[in-house]
Amino acid sequence: MLRTDGRNDDVLRDIRITRGYQQWPAGSVLIEFGNTRVLCAASVTEGVPRWRSGSGLGWVTAEYAMLPSATHSRSDRESVKGRIGGRTHEISRLIGRSLRACIDLAALGENTIVIDCDVIQADGGTRTAAITGAYVALADAVTWLAAAGRLADPQPLSCAVSAVSVGVVDGRVRLDLPYEEDSRAEVDMNVVATDAGTLIEVQGTGEGATFARSTLDKMLDLALVGCAELNRLQSQALALPYPGVLPEPKGKKK
Amino acid sequence: MLRTDGRNDDVLRDIRITRGYQQWPAGSVLIEFGNTRVLCAASVTEGVPRWRSGSGLGWVTAEYAMLPSATHSRSDRESVKGRIGGRTHEISRLIGRSLRACIDLAALGENTIVIDCDVIQADGGTRTAAITGAYVALADAVTWLAAAGRLADPQPLSCAVSAVSVGVVDGRVRLDLPYEEDSRAEVDMNVVATDAGTLIEVQGTGEGATFARSTLDKMLDLALVGCAELNRLQSQALALPYPGVLPEPKGKKK
Amino acid sequence: MLRTDGRNDDVLRDIRITRGYQQWPAGSVLIEFGNTRVLCAASVTEGVPRWRSGSGLGWVTAEYAMLPSATHSRSDRESVKGRIGGRTHEISRLIGRSLRACIDLAALGENTIVIDCDVIQADGGTRTAAITGAYVALADAVTWLAAAGRLADPQPLSCAVSAVSVGVVDGRVRLDLPYEEDSRAEVDMNVVATDAGTLIEVQGTGEGATFARSTLDKMLDLALVGCAELNRLQSQALALPYPGVLPEPKGKKK
Amino acid sequence: MLRTDGRNDDVLRDIRITRGYQQWPAGSVLIEFGNTRVLCAASVTEGVPRWRSGSGLGWVTAEYAMLPSATHSRSDRESVKGRIGGRTHEISRLIGRSLRACIDLAALGENTIVIDCDVIQADGGTRTAAITGAYVALADAVTWLAAAGRLADPQPLSCAVSAVSVGVVDGRVRLDLPYEEDSRAEVDMNVVATDAGTLIEVQGTGEGATFARSTLDKMLDLALVGCAELNRLQSQALALPYPGVLPEPKGKKK
Amino acid sequence: MLRTDGRNDDVLRDIRITRGYQQWPAGSVLIEFGNTRVLCAASVTEGVPRWRSGSGLGWVTAEYAMLPSATHSRSDRESVKGRIGGRTHEISRLIGRSLRACIDLAALGENTIVIDCDVIQADGGTRTAAITGAYVALADAVTWLAAAGRLADPQPLSCAVSAVSVGVVDGRVRLDLPYEEDSRAEVDMNVVATDAGTLIEVQGTGEGATFARSTLDKMLDLALVGCAELNRLQSQALALPYPGVLPEPKGKKK
Amino acid sequence: MLRTDGRNDDVLRDIRITRGYQQWPAGSVLIEFGNTRVLCAASVTEGVPRWRSGSGLGWVTAEYAMLPSATHSRSDRESVKGRIGGRTHEISRLIGRSLRACIDLAALGENTIVIDCDVIQADGGTRTAAITGAYVALADAVTWLAAAGRLADPQPLSCAVSAVSVGVVDGRVRLDLPYEEDSRAEVDMNVVATDAGTLIEVQGTGEGATFARSTLDKMLDLALVGCAELNRLQSQALALPYPGVLPEPKGKKK
């Protein structure tokens, strides 16, 4: 049985990674997983939050948000509601945690990198697209800091990070679910992995149902295949030169 | 004396209008005034806010926001701060007011159109770009409603609306200021006008200085020239067919 | 055609300016434009906000608010709602901007003046009454600072500031609209001007209608006449001695 | 030993009660206890809060606030802070409770009276001045409702309510403390009483000290004397005719 | 006429005081007044709030809250509502004030003690139980600080503090009201007293009724009897050894 | 190598389950995992949230919170901060989702069960203790609803739910981590499972490190052993009679 968009169960949607999408941040990447489009920007500031100051360690954090117009029916703006919802909080924390797993904060030195992941268009898998794009933006921000001579150590990144969703839909284990599948999946799982094939985060949830251990195993197998393919596309995108003007050594903060 | 970007005083930056930028909203326009890029989405919902219900009149409102990564140094997210700033409120109100001046709310029928103007990249003139793009998104949303057979009256739009900034920089009256000029302008003015040459809104401010009545007159002259050119570009963009799939008459709400 | 209150189109309402209305602030003025009554208090504090500290420059800012009982039907308290509305924000920013245009912040030295404009009774034109009264309160606060020997320079005020509304009502351009006219005006404009006849701020809005350039010109003419008369009344009020006890030189902060 | 302002220990400050201070609310009273000035406005609305709807009972509630410029050094605006402080809450609740003790809510019918007590100038005793003034504003609002024919029963007020502070200062029990005494009182007490000499509320607090039962007794004696005098002044003020235009029977809501 | 729970009018409910209820805070007491159960924890931190820093004085403050499941029908969580209600504020302030009356803040030295009173089960009298239990937790925290050698002076506590409610129910003056009596009391009073028989706070309120001076006197008599009995139970509980491990002198902060 | 508390790697801490801890909620359970103590209360209300009304389906939701005094150093109260943190949101959502997996909402009928999980003392594993205790509270609430004759169907619970943490500490895979181990674990995982051995939720995170697929497998094996033991203890606790008074059929809501 083919999927609505014609893919086989183990195939990713079309993935597009556009570096240098915005002019100001040190890293700015538009990532597309099919119709899902997320803008991932990595902004560098000198210094670290007060609670970390003087430790010699840098800091990486992330904020996820959705444009009101990104969803099928318009969603209310969290700034207007005056509070951030539970889902937004949860995903922001997940992205930050995932990226911190691949960076040596001592090597980063006392610099802060904030990753903003803003969903321009949502069609399932926004959090996994965000993590995958955020890694590329982070890599560009690190290149920028290296050029500026502001790293404590030349290569703070220890591995590449990507993420993908898997789920059980119509009784079949499938990779990279669009909204149409996600909304009726019996089990839903997000996996964050490194290019060494190790895991950073695994979150699997039965949606009004429970699932067997063997199903979990199959989903993990498929997710790791997806992450490996995403790592390949990240490498390919990062093989091109930095998409903007790099600062001079000891350049002033951006 | 030429401007930093080589333009004459009375020339707009490069203007680009991309319709159909997002797939879900009835109107979705990316507008660019040079490096300023604003995504304007017009979402349609059936019915009107409670205080207006039963009046037979429709409603048009707008929300303006800036991505944190849109500005030279990253700006804090208003959803995280838990409140909307004065500037954001002011611009949202201005956009809504400007669009309501060109639409017959009785003809719209009891439908609500929310215009979201999200600044992707900021380089001066974000509010005027937002108004100019929002009109195009609004026109698409009206076309969508017409196709769905949901308008009380066939043509609710009475005129086209565009906006531009003018200012006094280096002692000269200049059109469409980028950030570099805007930040050091002595006088700053935003003008919203119709394609009939009439005015909707005029906001002129001395920035730590006052200005003569004659300066005001010159700025208005120049702004009206700019608005006329923007109207021409809007017409040109709207001459192309609707960039998505129109609903069937009496189609269900989008 | 006479106006409801019997005035000609180009005549202000009865204006009353009462200095020294409250005992604690350095400047405290009750201003009345007919039935509109606004209490304008200028409070002085030593030092400036942190972001300005060490610059040698002073700071002037304003907060506008309305008593719940000031309006025809009681309005909800913004402190109870837990957020300040867009209109309040907008007017507070306008008042602050207008006053900063007439004061040399270097001459003020590192002092902060906060102007609180609290509407006791609303009958149209509250923002223009607030600006006009706030200038008088500011002048008293400057006198107080001068007596205390705390100014960096003897006369930081470069001009006087007043404001008035004009509008098109029943097809006629009219000065200083009460609520009854304001609520049905086709065009509404607020003009802030100096006693030198120059402009600080011009805000004109079509209310569900657009307006011709020539209408704008007529409204500006009339507004400048009104502002000149208001400047005359401000001078007259300020010709009387300071309405309280002035501090001794190097006196302690108020 | 005389008090700083020359009064004997058992004498009130100069009390002034001005009815009809504002034009819109059904009752609007400026009350002054010496330099303490509080504006008490009673606004009438048809109907009651949802949780009370259909009960046949009316509702009376109060909101207390302080202008930023009312205090010796300017206090921050609670609307700007985005939350109401504990002291404000406490006093608002006290005022509401005190007034509800003197009114028969069944006789009031399904009408709501909101009493806004806004402190224009603070010099000690603002809450007791507020209660005393609020009663007069409430009485005017009841007269207004009676004229409009909207009461379920002709006389809903069962008694008059006034309040006064007493305290131990310099080892002496004193009546109606101004700020200078209040800030150094060892014991501080607020008493709300009726014109029948019965009590509604008694709140006594040792300020960093404890106090004997006999001291409490002396303070109560003195407070009841003060309340009786305040009742006399309320009657005197209310003996004059209603200070505005009364509605016609079955008149529309104010 | 016996009370529902069989007590005489002048008898307390069963009082139980359990020290050392939690492991982390320096003082942690579960106090029970019949079915009312309040957990009172006294946490010690080095230093004082910024506004008090350098004064040599310590600080004691309190926060009161109710578990949603503590009340007959579940109450909404204040953290979810995003704001603290008036009643919560009022009680928190009362507890803090009451405890500060019995402690010499200079002797405490620059330490802060925060008392958290969380109601586990509510059946009337939660605020008086909280004060009575909080005193015991405070005493344990002081013992802890003494052991750590962090007090400026050996014995900062000048007296013991307890509190009890009294009220008029069914026309009779009764001690320590459970919810069933409290909810229909005509007069309700909370009294905070010391073991020396002096008063700290007296708050009496007519609930939709007024009360005579003589009733107030009878309620006070009864409350003082109740407080004396509570003091006896506090002493008895504190006669046992400190229920945890005391720090070594100059031990690190807890 | 033994663990600090002497357990083997595959052994749970002492688990205690106390039903009927509070008197008002239909289910109230104190659960202890060693020193971690969580109070889980299940409150029943008739009807469902508005968005679900008329569907015939019931609703189960959860709120998690921590007493300020529960943690080693006191944590700030979220109600005072005015917003709920990301971690709190995340855990509340997890508990709700886990419980909804074991209940047939159609069988529940239009009733709402809110589960409040309040941490009295924290020593690692608060979220897994909360889920395990919440299931028991939920079972009691269902018994209560059955007795009241308010269920649409006699047995809405399809399975039992328990949860436990596992992690890699000192290079060893260990079950049910206390705070001392949790804070230095290299990998941390929470598993929610049913008494049928199927999974509801799996959340594994590398803490500043990544982990191999084989480690994940070992952690899952161990977690499922732990959950089975917890299920046994839940059954044992629920074998005792309902710890309160059950309502009569068609009894009024609790």
C-alpha cells in the first residue's frame, strides 16, 4: 500500500537545505521536509547568561515557534496570549538539549549561541526538521566564531545531529510522517541521532494506544536509516563555502 | 549627493511581491523593499468576533511581529517576555486601520480576515512594506471568498492601499529609507495612501528635532509619488491569476 | 452651522491650567479642555535608567492612563486586566516623544523626569490635553531642578510644546473636538507643535474614509492656530510663581 | 504633647466631602482627610456577574488604586508591572466587604455597583478615607437607581458606614494618623463602623511590636468617637440635593 | 447546644504538631487543627534581599498556598491562572507580619528565612493553623542557624506566636471554627497572640452583618484562651530534640 | 559495585502506596519511591471542557507541581513567578497522556477527572512516581464514579499504568535513580508501561553525551522489569477496599 504522497514506507520526503537565508545571523538556514518549512537562525552574542558567567563555558539554547499562518487553520499568537504553551516549551527544550549534545561548551568559550526555529509552514515533523536545520545553522555560527578568533578551541563540534519522525500508520511502520499521517498515527516517535549512529534522544508515544517492544525496535531501525540520510544531506550542504562575509579575526561581536 | 545604496532621493528600493508564498492562508504574500522582507498572510474565518456578531458586518484586523533573527542584533521574543511591546501594538493597529479604509465591511459579510505581517528580515520601512504587502494578501483573500460564494456583495474593495516612508536625512528629503538612513533621520514620516491619490494615514515625527510646515509639504509630495509607484506594482502582481486552488462556491471554510 | 456646544469651527473649548495640584511631584498640573480633565504630574528622580547610565544625558518619559470612572460607561482597569492596551501604549509613547523634542537632555544632566498623565474625566482630546498640560508640569520640574542646582546647564528647555486635535465633522474642518464630534468625525488629526510654529508630530487618520491632500492642508492650518493659542495660555500660567516650595541648592532628591 | 499638625490626640483632620466631582458616574465623591485625597466613584451597570445571575440579588464591589504621583516618591504603576500588589488587593477587598455590610442586595435588585477609589494624594489613612467617601458615592448611586425606578425595594441602605485609623504613636493613642505618624506608629488599627455604633471590621496590627489588650480597648473607644463624627459629616453632605441630573423612571442604564 | 463535632464552645479541635516532616528545609512542621492540615516549612538562605543588603538585619517572609485538592471541590491552581489571588496575598502577608513580631532581625543577622505554608487539607482555620505551625518551623530554623554558628546573637526569638479563629455561630461565640461553622458565621475573627498574652494582630469581620462592641470583647477573651492552649502545645512539641541532623558550626548553607 | 543506598542495579527503592490520604478528592494517594513523596489526587467533576461537550466522551487531565520546600534548596513558587516553567508543562502533559492511554473515554461518559500530582519531597524520579501513584488515584476515582452510577460503561480502565526511570550511572545501567545518581547520569530514560507489558511512552536522553542502540535496549529491558514490579504493588494496594465512603447511585457530584 503506497502512502498518499506516493513514497515507500522507508523514504524521506524531499529535503531542501538553504544556507544564508537571512543576512544578520551568523547562521541562517531554511530547511524543508516536503511542505514543512522551518527557518533556523543561529545568533551569536559575546558572554553567557549570568548564572554561567566566569565558568569558561559557552552556552547554546533554542527557541521554537510557529507563525500563526503556518498551520491549516490559523493559530493564535503566543505573544498575544501572553504565555508560551506547553508544546512550544517542550520542543524548545528538546532542540537545545539535542544541539548541546554535539558541542563542547568549553571549546566554545564564553559565547552564547541562540538558535531560533520559526516554522514558516507546518505539515508534520516540524520539530525534527528544526533540529536537522538547527545543526547546519549552528555549524555556520561556529565557522563564523572561528573566523573571528573567538573560540577557546578550534573545533567545538564533536558530531553532526539530525532528527526524524517515525510512526505506525495503517498498521505499518513509516518514516517522516506528514501531517495527514501524523494526525492518525497509532504510535509516534521522534529520534535524534548523530552521524556516528549513536542516539541523543528517543521519544515514543502511543496515541490513545499502547505498543509492543518489537514495534519500538522496528521504528528505531527505520529512524536510524532516516537520520543517516539526513546527515548525508547536511554534509553535502555544508561542503559549500560559508554563505556570507566572515569576520576578521578578533572582529567585534555580531 | 548619492545615497549609500546609490539611489536618487526620490527612488524606491527594489520592490518584489511574491504571491502564494504559503499554502494554507487564503492570501499569502512575501513582499521585499530592498533587504526588508515581510511575510503577509490573510487568513479567513467564518463569523466575526462576538461584539460584532449579528451586525451583518465583517471584520478585518492585523497583527505585526518581528522574528528574533530579523534584526541586526537578535531581539527578544515577545511571547517569551509575556507581553507585546508598545511599538508592536502601534504598528498592528496602524495596519488594521489602513486596510479597513479600503474595504466595505458590509459587502464582506460576516467573515473575519486576519492579516499576519511577520518580518523575516528588517532593514527599515517594515511597517510600510507590511501595509503594501498586506493589501495584496487581502485582495487574494477576497478573491478566495468570492469564489466560495461567501461575500455579501461581489466587490468589497473600494481602492488599493500602499504605504511608504519618507524622511529628512543629511538635510535632504528622501523616499523609502533603509535602516542606515532611518536611524539618523531628523524627521521621519509614514504615509498610507490609496490608488486614487487620497490619504488614509499620515504620521510624521521629529526625531529629537522639530520641522517646518514646508518640510512636511515636501515630504508628502514625495510620499505620494512613492505610493503611486507601489500601487502600480501591486496591480501588476495582482494581474496574474490567483496562485492556488480556489474553493467551489459555498465551499467550507478555510 | 454652529457646533453642539455653540463654538465656531476655529475656536478652542474653555482651557483651564491649574499648577501645583498635588503636593509631592516637582510639577503637578490639572489641565481642562472643556469637560476633559487630565492630571499631569512630573516626578524627578536622580539618575537615569541603566541603559543610559554614564552617558551624561538625562531622560524624560511619560505614562498615560485613564481612571475607570473617567469615561461615559466605566472602563476596566488595565492593572486588573494585567496588561496595558495598545491605545495606552501608543499615547504614552507620543507624549514622551513630544516632550523630548523640547528639552536638551545633556543640559538636563543625569536626572529622570517621569510625566504621569492620568485622565480624570474624558470628553475627547485627552491626548492633546495631556501633552499641553505635561509641558507645563515639565517646566515646573525644570524650575525645581534649577533651584536644587542639579541641572548640567541652566536652561534645558528649547521651546514650548502644545497639542490639539482637528477633524472633519459634518463635512467641516473643526478645532478641538469633544467626544460627541470625535466619535463621528470622518477624519481625525492630532498635531503637536512648538511655540516657534514648527511641528513635532502630525498624525492624521481617515476613520473608515480617506481624505484629500487639500483637506490635510486645511486641518494643519487650523491646528497651528489652536496650538498658538494654547502656547499663549501656557505662558500665562507659567508667568505666575512656582506653586510650591523650591529646594535649596544641592538639596536632596525629591 | 501636641501632634505635629497641632491637633489633640482625639481630633480628626479637616474632612471635606465634595459630591458630583465627575460627570459620568452615578455617584462621584472627592473626600479629603487633611492632605489625603481620594476620588470615590460609584458606577452602575445593569445586571450582575454571571455567577450571580438569576439570583435576584445585586452586587457591590470595589477597586482601590493609587496614582503614581500620589506618594512622596513616585510609585510604579501596577498596570505597567502587569500585576496588582498584595496591599492593593487587600484594601479593595476591605472596601467592598465594608459597603456590602450596609446594603440589602435583594433590595438592590440585579444591578451592579462598582466603587472605584483612586487615591489622588496620599498622606496616611487612604483606606479609611476611601471607605468613608465610598459610602457617600454609594448613597448617590442608590438615589440614582431609585429615580430610574430600577430598585427592587425603595431603600436598600440599612445604615451608614465610615472608617478611621487609630494608632499608638510616641506612647499615646491617637486618632486619624497622617503619614508622618503612621510610619512610626507602634500599633496601627483600622476600624469600620456604622452610624448605629456597631462594628463592621476591626484590623489591628503591632508594627514590629506587640500590644496589650487594654491598649486595644482604648484604641477602639477612640475609633468609635471618630467614626461617629465622620457619620455626622456624611449626613451633612448627603442632606444637599443630588449633584447632577437624575434619570427618568425606567431611564436607560448609565 | 453542642457543636456538630461535639465540642463545647470554648474548646479547640484536636491539635497535632509533627516536626521534621520533610528532609530538606531547616524547619518542617505538619500542623493539624482537626481535619485542617498545613505543611509549614522554614527554609534558610544566606544573605538578604537586595533592598536590605548591608543593613546587618535579617529577613523573614512567608508564602501561603492551597493545594488544588485540599478543598471540598477542587480549586484552580494559581500558577496555571498566572496570578495570585487577593486572599492568598492577604494571608501570606499576615503570616509574615506575625512571625516578624517575635524575632529580632538584628540578632538573626543577614540570613533570610522563607516560611512556606501549603495547605494539604482545608477544613476552616487554615491561616491560624499556618501561623501556629510556622512558629514551630521558625524555631527549628533558628536552632539550625544557631548550631551552624550563623546567628548574630544567640537567641533572636523574643516570644512564641500562635493564632486562632473565633466567631459567632448560631448566636454563640465559639472557638476554632471548622469550615461548616465558618461558612455560616455571622462574625468571624482571627487573633494572633504571644505567649505573654499580648496581641500581634486582630482581624474581625461582620459577614453580611455588623456586631456590637461587647461581642468583640467576648470573642477576644475566648481567642486569648485558645492561643494560650496552643502555646502550651507548641512548647510541648519543641521540648523534644531537633528532628534532624544539625550542621557543624560555620557549616555551609542549607 | 553497590549503589550509595546499597541497592543492586536492578532493584527499586522502597515503594509505599497510601490510599485515602486526603478526605475530599474521589481518589487521593501518597506514593513514595524512597525519599521521593508525591501526593496524587483525582478529582471528579460532572461535565467536560467546552470543546468536548456533547461528544459523549469524558476527559482526563493532569497537573504536576512541586512544593517550594520539596527540593534541596528551596525553589521559587510558579504562582509567584506568574508562569509555569517548561519542565512543569512537560511533565503535566506526560502524566495526562499516560493515563489517557489506559482509560476508555467513551465508557467514562461526560465526566472530567483532574489528577493533581504535587511533589511533597523530591529525591529523583518524581515524574515516574507521579504516574504510578496517579494510576491508583484514577482507579479509586473510577470506583467512586461506578458507585455513583455515573459511568457510561461499567469498566473504563483497560489496563494498569506504571512508570520508572532507568539510566547509565558510573557506566552501569541502573533502575529507579535517586537524585544523587540522576544528577550525574550519562543517559536518563523514563518508561511508561502497562501491566500487559506494552509501552505507552519512552523518553531517553543523553545528558551531554550520546548512547548506543545496545544501551537503549538494556535500559528498556530493565525498565520493563521495574514496571512489572510496580504493577504488582499497585494491584496489592488496590486489593484493599475503597478507603472512604462511596456515594449512593445517582449521588450528587463530588
